[in-house]
Amino acid sequence: MTPEESYDIIVIGAGPAGSTAAMYAARSDASVLLIDKKKDIGTPIQCGGFLPCYEELEELLPGADLPDTLKDIPKSCIHTSTRIHRFIAPNLEPKEFEVPANVLDRSRFDKHLAREAARAGAELMIGTRADSIEGDGVSVRGIHGEFTIKAKVIIGADGPTSLVAKTAGLIDRNDEMGRAVALEYELTGVDIDSEAVEMFFGRDYAPGGYAWIISQGGDTANIGVGIRQPLCEKGISAQDYLHRFMYEHPRAAPMFEGAGITAVISGIVPVGGAPPETVKGNIMICGDAAGHLIATNGGGIPTAMVGGKVAGETAAGAVSGTCTLSDYEHRWREQIGLEISTSVYVKKLMDGLMRSDPMMSTAMKMITPDQMKAMQRGRLPEPVKKILKSLNAGFG
């Protein structure tokens, strides 16, 4: 396709945040161009697809105006459903709580969201990379050719290494403790508890994070590790840790005997929280580009989509003159800011304990299942705060 010379809004990145931003901006009658560097939206997959059910999301993000696309998810986009979240301490003691959830087929789900944006009136250009941004001009190149397209507002939903955010000087993520590396295998031929999502802790398998097993239904599953480099053994890669988990973990390894790897998924997860500013001039950022995720679990689909909705609506409002772009800052923070910032604080308290498996096991033994669920939601019950501070003080 040949794009128009200018649009009200250009959205860069057609993941959950970007497609949601484009859809809501287009619904508000703005002219919108959504571009993505991938030739096939949703592939390659760069993260898992665990998504709590809508009722859980209402409790998880009580101040958020959730996008309707989080409620009306086509069955074709869902691999399976789970109901249990199970934590496995380094000493192998389990603790669990209920979390009704869906496991998404991320490729189909991302395509679905992009189609919804197109149905709302947004134009879509795939296989198109944004090379540079100067003022109101975005230089792009790809399968449709090379163009410089003008926009009144530019929304960056282009991930943790966001060109848009860097161009505006909104992020400087050199802090390795604020960045996790995730590596995941899709397996077939596994024997797991299909109703549970299991999260495993321990320095030997997932330093600074956790390993996970998530059913995709039947005998298929995703297994993976999320790690942070400063807490890793020197010279040991994410793949090394994943293989340790898959082949050596005393509880997990028996589940994978004879399993085959059908896909490899990797990505960077920005767990350091949101930057001080997420809007500058005519530029806004949302999703991973803006740190819109819950740091305690690395989950970012619902928060990214809430951020995208706020970005799209605010951008359209600014174009029509009913608000200003600067309104975006307080709008998204009012809806999801507390959960994001609290989750970062909880993660930092846990960081000290993650350096010692015995201390981590002790903490997990002292924290109740309900308190664990609250922590997963980016909240910090006062009793848990006292436990973590006490253990950190003793460890220090």
C-alpha cells in the first residue's frame, strides 16, 4: 500500500499496546496509521500468553478502564484455561492459590487485535520499519517502499528497546537489574498438571527471576526461565539455565522426559518500572516501551493494553482539541501506576532474598497463599513487608 502523506496519529508497533492504541484512536475518528516491522504480525512470538480471566483483571487493576478486547477474546485465540497458580520454593515446597486464567495463542491474539484496529478504521502497514523520527516526520522503509510520513502525534509501542522512546529521550535503560532476559521452549509430549501454572525459584535455575511451566492443553506446554544477568553465574547463559531446569530440576525434569521442542521464544522484559516521563512534545510511549508491566511476575498484556487504550484516546482527544497530550501522564498512572510502582518495590525487596536459596525458601514458607496472590498483583500486604524487611536485615 502507499500511505497518505500525513495522519493524525502514527502508532509504531502492532503488539497488544500498539493495536489497542490504534483501535481506540480510530474509534474516536482520528486518522491512524499502524506500522509494524514484522511481515507476519504475532510472529516470531517474543513472550508467553498467560492472561488472567476478565474478572481477575478487574481485581488486579481495580482503577483501570479495561479495553473490551480483554473481555471478548475469540476461542480460536485461547490454547487452554488454567485455574491454579503454584509456587515452588528452592527447597521444593509448593504453595498455591486460585487464579482463573487463559493461555493465549499469542500469534493469533496479536493478529486479532491488529484486525480490530483495522476494523475501527486504522490503516495497517506490515513489514515496515521506522528508521528515524524528526519532528512530525517518521521515516519508514519496508516491503511497501520508503516514505517519510507526517503525524500530529506519534505513539511508540515498539517494545523495551523502543526507538520512539529513545528519540524523545524518555528512556535510558542501562540498569541490568531493571532488565530480565526471558527464554522459553514450546514442548510436546509432556506430562504436567494442565490446570496449574507453576513457578519455580532458585539460584541454580532462575537467578533473579523464576522458571515456569504453563500448559497449552493436552501434552503441550511452555517452559521457560526469566533471569537477570547481574545475579547469574559468570559465563552461564539463559539457555544453560533453561536446560538445567528442563533436564536437572528434581521436580520438573521428570515431566519432560521424552518431550520434543517445537518452538523457541525469547525476549527482553523491562522490570525496572516506568520512566519518569512517558510523553514529550508530540511523542507518547506505552506498553513495554513505557514499562507498563507488573515487575513481580513480568506479566504485561493487560497493563500494556490499558496503557495503549489511554494513549489512543488521549492522542485522539489532543488532535480534536478536547485535551492535551500531557494529560496522558496522569491518566495512565491513575489507572495502573500504583500496581506497577508497587510491584517494582516488591521486586527490589525480593532481590536480596533471591541471592540465597535458604532465605528465599524461608520467606516463601512464612508468606501465606493469599499474600502471595496479592504480591503477584503488585501489592504488598503489611505483614509481608515486615517479613521481607526482617529477612533482608538478617541476611545483610
